[in-house]
Amino acid sequence: MLAFLAKMSDVGYAYLSSGIGAGLTTIGAGIGIGRLAASAMEGIARQPEATAKIQTAMIIAAALIEGIALLCAVICLLLNMK
């Protein structure tokens, strides 16, 4: 394993780091949206009359999380192609 890393060029490190960055971005977005949905379900269970407001806030927050995740993934790919 260490011999393989010693032979990698700068381009290889760029590919490796962009892949790791894109993967971490995807994992982070998945965890964030999962926690958001779980909290929204708990809120709806506690106050069923506030369902519409909770769902609206959840959808907006999920869209913001997805937007940041997409931006981070694009940045990783652009750094990979540089």
C-alpha cells in the first residue's frame, strides 16, 4: 500500500482527494437530510396541527442542504480537472 502511494503523481493525488471530497460531501448531505427528516417527523407527531408549516420548513432546509452538497461536489470535480 505504501509503495503504491509513493509512486502516485500529483495528478493521482488530485484524483484521490477529489473522490474523497465528493464522497464526504455525499455522506454529509445524507446524514443532514436524515436528521432533518427525523426531527420533522418528531415535530409532526407532537403537533399534528402544525404539519404544513413543518413540512414547508423541512423542504426548504433540505433544498438548501442539497444545494450546498451539489456545490461542494462540483468544486471537487473542478479541482480534479484543473
